[in-house]
Amino acid sequence: MVDLEKLYHNPMDPVLDEEKTITQVTEDIERPLVGTPGPLWWFAFLIAAPTAGMGTLALLYTAFTGIGVLGLNKTVGWGFFITNFVFWVGIGHAGTLISAILYLLRQRWRTGIARSAEAMTIFAVMCAGIYPLFHTGRPWFAHFMAPYPNLMGSLWVNFRSPLLWDMFAINTYLIISAVFWYLGLIPDLAVLREKAVGVRKFLLSFFSMGWTGSARCWNHYEVVYLLLAGIATPLVLSVHSVVSFDFATGVLPGWHSTILPPYFVAGAILSGFAMVLTLLIIARTTMNLEEYITKDHIEAMCKVVLLTGMLVGLSYGLELFTAWYSGNPYERFLVLNRSTGPYWWAFWTMVSCNVLVPQLFWFKKIRRNLAIVWVASLFVNVGMWFERFVIIITSLHRDFLPSSWVYFRPSLIEGAVMVGVFGIFFTLFLLFCRFLPMIAMAEIKAEVGNSQAAREKGGH
Amino acid sequence: MAEKTEAAIFEKQNDLIAATIAVRKAGFKIVDCYTPYPVHGIEKAMGIGRSWMGWAMFVLAMTGATFAMGAQIWIHAMDWPTVYGGKPFNSWPAFVPITFELGVLFAGVGTVITLLAVSKLWPGNDPHDMPDGSVVRDRFGIVAEHGGKPEELKKIYTDHGAERVL
């Protein structure tokens, strides 16, 4: 017989700071959704929404004028758009890692942060998708990427191309993440449905699908949730591996490398967790959820950032070593050019933000100091953005023919799109915080209720 | 339906489990229990078996993967054979990533649709089976068929600490 008492009160395994009843849990999580949002929320929203508007205009301008408005040229054909695409896909990794992999590993602290991390994942993957769509130049022909019988032959897409693999991987990831997130939301929407009125009641009834909390349904539901976590785990690892194939199957020095898939996955987890920290440190205060997203959560995430930061550092080191050990003059040139060439500043920003800054998290005092953690998470975000920039731009800007060498500068429109897409992301996240339960209510209640029941049973 | 059944609401999950066991022992047929979260041990008390959803997912995953691999081979080796990079027409290792992705896609989406269909959940559906709104929040409900002995069933509920008998 498992000692339930011990299982549910492992100090390494915090779910909540203090004891709460399931009634309190329900009310606490419901509260930010029924009142009016505070001034901090409005402040953030009034910055994010106009920024999103600006990004939309810049994207429309790009689409109607042509991608000549970007800073691209014959040598650097992948610029800011692809950099941002890879960056956002990376951000999108933390959600499913937290909700699926940590679920399988029985990391019970994940419960408090899983919902918001999943939402972040979905929004990040949506933001990522914008870039290749507009980078095609003619987004209205996007359906050409899908294999469908057509009047041109039928002429099919090339299934041997990593770019097509990528399209399938990203779309599968987006759909599965959304399904996983929505499945978790159904019981919580049903809770909100019971006290709602008017339009809210109608919408919540519609989307909660007539959920009753039937035990027969829960029996299937729990198995499906576990299975989804099981298939999402290889999926999350496959997505950034496939993104890395876009580069690794090319012949350019710096791209043509077998280390790329694990290197990209480690980087994705690093950047994703940094973004979760950035968002949740703010959200827990503005939404009064400090008791649910505790300092223990922040600390645990800091440890993941520390680990993946070192994995990324190891990858940088391996790249240097492989370049030297291969004896390939092109690889050797690339490594020297990256660290001392015209983009040296980008390379060293990347190394300091991704490898040095996370070293702060060796200290418990720093891991529990929210201000420092928040600033450090911003640095890691910047560093991971530069990692994508360094991989793409420095491999391209020195072509095999010195006459084609260029220095890539983004155009104003590219900058506006980049900032604007951040605006879209934050707008979506703020709306999520306002209208949907940020904490997986049913999961927290299962932790609290089942442990209390086990204790009561033991006490009698 | 309502005439044939009796429902009760409990405040504690242990009381619900105890009542469920007693109701079954007394020979009543349990329609369903309603809980705000998956309660450990309720399926045993109600006598429901292990969910078969795993098999559904397996079949769906295999369908997706077979479809993806089949479609790619058909397209590139049979319908319109084209040479890319000197590779053979049926260069199946290059088809593995999409085979995996579609397997996952079919499995994930298909299993959730199966779950919703089996549990009779669809957008806009009314939660009419639910004995009381509180069971999705913080109470535990049970509905059983009284089989002509409603008083006996109600007594089992109250004996096990039911907060309300409906």
C-alpha cells in the first residue's frame, strides 16, 4: 500500500503554499474572471493591443507591396522573418513540455502553471506561423503547401523536403496543443458556466459541451489525458528537431551539422521556460494568484533554465570543437567569423545571455528573488533570439564567393513586424488571463481533494 | 427518468465512495456519480472497468501513419514519379517524419473526438443528466435507480452523510 500521506506532502513537491478546501480553490481561481480587471492589466493591454495593430498593418503592407520591403538581398535570403519564426516555435515548447513531459514524470508542481504555459504555447506557435506565411510573399497561395489533388497534373508537393516536414510538424503541434489545452479547459468552463449569466452563460454552456462531471466520463477522460501527454512528448521533441532539419539538411557551414536537432530542442526549452517566467511573474501578481503560482514554482523553473542553459553552452562548445576537429576550412572560417567577424556582438550577446546569465540560478537566494529572476528571464529571451539570428544570418552573410559578401540590416518594416508580433502575443495572453481560468481548477482540486480524502481516511 | 431514480449530494468524497459501495451492495443500479474532479477509487466502487480509450488511440495512430506512408509512396512512386536529388522514387526514409506527424495528429484528434462522442459531449449540449450544478464545483453527486424502493435508497444516502437528498 502506498503511503498517501507521504505522497501528497512531499516538501519537494509543492502544489499550494497552504491548505485550502476545494471550495476555496474554486472561488480563488474564479475571482479574477468575474470582477473588472485591475489598472495593471489595462496598462499592459493598452500597450499590447496598439502594438499588435501596428504589426498587423506592417504585415499587410508587406503582403500588398511584396517582400522587397524587407532587408533581404541575394546573399541573405532568410532574415528577420525566419529568425523570429524559429524563436517563436522555440517559445512554444515550454507549454507542452510542462503539461505533457512533466505530467508523465509526475512532477506535480506543474499543475499550477500548466494551463497558462499551454496557452502561451498555442499563442507562440500562432505567432511563429505568421512568419513563413508572409515570407512566401503571396500568403493567399498558402494552400499550395498542402498536398491536394489539383488541376495542374495533379502536381504534388515534395514530401522529401524538410520545409514540408516542417509545415506538417508545426501544424500538428498547433492542433494537438490546442486540443490538449481545450480538453483540460472543459471541466473548468463547466464550473464557470454554473454561476454565469447572459451572453457569458451562453458561451460557457456552448464551449463546456454539456460537461456534467460524470464518473464514467472522468474514467475515460483521465486515460485520454494521459495518452495525449504520451503522444505529445515525442511530438514536442520532434517539432524543433524538424525545424532544425530546415537548416541541418542544407550544405552551409554552421547549418550542416548533426548536433542541430538536440541543440535546437535544448534551446527551445531554455527560451520557452524563460518566457513562462517572464509572463507568470507578472501574471501571478496582477491576477492575485500568488498562492497558486508560488515561489517554489519559480524556483523549479529556474532550475530547468539553469540546466538547459548549460546544455546550450555545451552545444556551443561542441560546435567550436567540431569545426576545429573536422579540419574543414569552411567550418573553421565560419566559427572564427561568427565570434570575431562583423556580427561578433550578436554572437557574444547570445553566449552571455544564454550561458552566463543562467549561472546566477545556482544560488537559492537568487532563484527566489522575483525581481532578479524576471530580469534574468528577459536576458535569456534576448539571448535565445540572438541564437536564431546568429545561426541564420552569420551562416548566410559570408557566401562561398567573397564578391557576394554582405552585411544584413533589417528594414524598418521588418522591425515593425517583429515588435508587432510581440504585441499580438501579449494581447492574446492578456485576453486569456482575463477570460479563461489561468489555473487548471479541476487538476488542483484533484490534488487537494484526493489528498485530504486520503488523510481523513487514515485518521479514522 | 427522474421518477425511476433518486439522487443525493455529498460534501466529502469519502462519503460518496462509501455510499456508492453501500448502494451497490444493497442491489440498486447506479446510473452515475458526478464529481468536480477525478476521484480516486470511485471507478472501483461503481464497478466500472478500465477505459478502452488506449485501444482507440492505437488504432487511430496506426490508421494515420499507414495513410501518411501510403499516400506519400503512392504520390512519389506511382502517381507522378519525379527524381529529386537522384533519390529513388520510393525513398521511404524521407517519408518517416510526416508519417510520424500524421500518426500523432490522427491519434490525438481522433481519440478526443471518440471521448466526446462516448461521453455524449458536443458544443451547445445541455448538462441535463447532472443532479445539481454544485457537482462540477465542490460537491459530489450520485444518481441510482430505486427499483420501486425509493425510501430504502434514500435511507442509505442519509446514513452515509448525504448533505442533501434530491
